[in-house]
Amino acid sequence: MGTGPLRLRLHLDHPGAGVDLPRLCAELQQVIGRGLDLEVVPSERSAFCPADPAARRALAQAIAATKVTHPATDRPSGQGTRRRPFEGEIQFEARRLGGDASAAGILYDGFWLQQVLAAALPSTQMRRDWLHLLLTNRLIGTFDDSDRRWHARMVLCGQPSIVSTTGMVLAPALPRDFYTQRHLHEQSGSGVLGEHLRAQMGEAVVQHDDPRQTQVAVSLTLQALLYWTTLEAFCTTAGCRLVDAHTQAALVALHEDEPALCPRHGHWAGAL
Amino acid sequence: MGLFAKVGEKEISRAIVDEFAREFNDYAESDVIIVGAGPSGLIAAGDLAAAGAKVMVIETNNYLGGGYWVGGFMMNTITVRAPAHKVLDELGVPYKEVSSGLFTTTGPHACSKTIARACDNGVKFQNVTRFEDVVLRSGIDGQPRVAGVVMNWSPVAALPHEITCMDPIAVESRLVIDATGHDACVMAKLRDNGLVDLPGHESMWVERSEDLIVEHTGVAYPGVIVSGMAVATVYGLPRMGPTFGAMLLSGKRAAAAALEELRATAGWKPRIGAKARA
Ligand SMILES: [Zn+2]
């Protein structure tokens, strides 16, 4: 690494009520210590919500293009049958950037979105000692060539890294029965029931606006930092908060008490 | 001496024709044409007229209200989730809070008050009238812009083919609001003409589509604002059952978006005498 501390810049994009930002920052500082220069970038200074109307519209248009509207046929980075966004989709994204919209549920092509956001960053900060991280409720997905399907993700490492609070709810798998039930409800045409079905599972799963999202966000941010500094994607030591949780049960268990790093990653964090 | 004033049949007929013609003539050009008089269209109409916009609502049925009269399973209790109950407050519709944040009222009460408020605020209703097409103009940027609708009496569509050479009529407006429910007739027409490429319905990972419907309400094409359930169709959001809260709030957003557009239009002034509110 360089001589100074690693500059981590957090950008907020409606992460939701589950994330306690001061606690998130305090926790990160505590885990990493002086090796981290952490700043929450206010939206008026964030490259991810330009104040200039033309720049904002251009970014909105680029983001709208990364929507996955036809999961069966859309392929990464605009391959497949992807449409060009129409005026309303661009205006919705512009409203989101301006803070007038915040609803989640649309799936975005994660790596394409990351490219779009990277292009908005000042070139002077595209350096190894700067890591930008977007904490968002946008749902991001990546296409898996092995099963030819889109999968929701909690975190995408790289510059900028993306941590998705909606991904914490939707990405880790639930028992098969949940999806069968939800599918049946979807067939009945109600959009509210899927939410109720999940709410009924209570604390067994991470919910929308769940306060446990703060600790999960800390883990995922550490995962992004680990990748950025070592190219190591996650940990395989049981109990380490850098373990890649594939199921809600695993994610909840990992964050039940005091989530911790394994000795090896504890050492990594201290040495940053 | 009878109960009613002495008026001849021909005077009654003339009164109907003259008054209709005078009003129709006036509304050949309006600020906003709202297609569809369901909950979101009615709320948008009432808000816009209150703010001084000249509003005409066209509705294919003879009755106004669409699906507003009855809730799910044809039971006329309708539910709204907070904060949509504030719209009921505004309309003066009584309701009950059945659990935290969940309110019930009756369809007839809510629907009739919403219609009455729109009428009181000066909205012109053109019922038994079907939307047939959009009027397209070249906008200031040279791009096509919707500037009105082509419409016809609803029964014409039901006539046998050989006698349907009954041409429609065009009316102009600065904006058109598509509040036609799942059909999204106005946007579907633009799609059929190759002017937009709509996503269609494919399941997304959405579990809270009410929020998305409200927040997607707005300009979808130059000159067109989409409101209510049509939003789900246009943006490919999951279809929902009766969800009146989203319809009411979407109607309010549509009105706000239309006012913003009108205020940015050169030469637009709110009508004098309108019950303009802040
Ligand atoms: Zn570890």
C-alpha cells in the first residue's frame, strides 16, 4: 500500500432505516483502527449525485440502462434483448438521484452499474489508496454463466464497491418452501403478500429496515476492503465475519452475537 | 299550478345541446386531459383543477370511478395504508384505523367524495367517451410530443364493422395523463406506434410494489404523465390487487408533476377564480 492510511469514502443511496450510520462508522474504525481514513460523503459533494442538471440526467440515463427488466433474456452489460430506457425510466432515476424517490425492488446489472459509477468518479481518486463504497437499497445482481441466471447480491467488490441493503434481504437463500409460497401469492396478483410472507419469518431472517443490517453492512464493507487490499474475496474460516453467507440462516448466525474476524483477518485489519 | 316551472320539451332539448356544445367548444383545448376516471385520475383531476389548471377527464364508461366503488372480491370496504389516509382526511371521508397504519373506509363514500371534489373544483367530465389515439406535435426540441387525444363515443366501438365509419374527434391539451389502469391505453398507443419500448411484465425481485408505483408516477413520454395502476404496466412492475393507497398517492404525484410541467410552460397561467391552494 501507499504511505498514508486507506481512504474509504462512503456514499449513501437510501440505504434504509436498518443502517445506523454512526454505529457503522464507529464499528469500522474500531475494527481497523488508524489504518482507515473514513468519511461519509455528503450527497451534495458525492460524484454519485451530481448537482448539475445535465450531469445528473446523463448519470440517470446511464443508470437506467443497467436495469435488468427481462431476466430471462437480458445478459450482462447490455447483451441480449436489452431495451433502451424510455423517458420515464430516466426521469425516475433522476428523481432517485435527487432524493425524491427511494423505493427498491428493481434489479440492476451490478457490474455494469459499477462501471457507470466508476466513470462518475474523479480520475484523481481512481487510486489504490482510495476506495469509494456506495451503500444503497438498490438491488444488484450478477449473471451466473453456469446456471444462466441472474442472482441478487449483497456486495460487489471493486471500485466503487456496492453494498446493498435490499440484497441482504433478498440475496441469501431461504428454505425452498418460501419461494413456492411466494410464487403462489404472486400468481394471485398481490404485491403486498410477498412482503407479509417474509415478515412472518420474523428474526429468523434479515428483514427490510432490520437493525441487524448495520452489522451486516460492517461485514460487507470489510469484505470490500479485503478485496481491495488483497484481492481475496472472502474467508472460509467458520465464524469469521468475512465468510460468504449463502443462506439467511448463515447470515443471521454470523451476526447473532458479537460478529468477529478470524485471527488471520484480525491481523489483516490491524495492519492496514 | 304544478310543482315545476312550465318549460317546453324543445326548450329542454335546446338547453342540453347549447350547454353541452358551449362547454365542449371551450374544452377543445385544455391544460390537461386525463384519460380514465378511476381513483388516481380523479384525485389528479381534483388537485390540478384546484391549482387553476383547465382539466378534462375522459371516461369510457357512463359512470365515473372505475374500480373505486368496490375493493377486493367485490366487497366495498376499501383499505389504505398510512400515509394515504391523509388523502381521505382531505376529502372529508371518515375511516377507521383497524391496526397500526391500516385504515378502512367504504368505496361508495370515498369514490363519491372524490368525484364531488373534482366537480366542485371545476373539472370537466366527458364520459361515455373512448380514448382512440394521441395527437402528436413537434416539441420545442424537435422531438415528438403528445399534445392531445383523439376520442370517440364509447358505443361506436361496439357497433358492427360495416357501420363504424364514424370518425373520432381530436381535442388538444398541454399534457395528457394516462390513468387508464392495467391497460395503460395512452402509452400502449405510443408503443404500438413504435415511439416507446415498454418493458412488459416480467417478475422482478419486488416485494413492495406500492412504493415503486407511487415513485414511478410522472412524465413517461414528452407530454404524457402516467398515473395509478397504468404505472405498473408501463414500468413492468408486478401487478397488484386493489391497493387504493397507492392509487390515491399516485394521483397526487401525477398532479404535482403536471403542475411542475405547466409552470415551466411559456404562457401558462392558472385560471382566475379557481380554488387555488398553496
Ligand atoms: Zn477470516
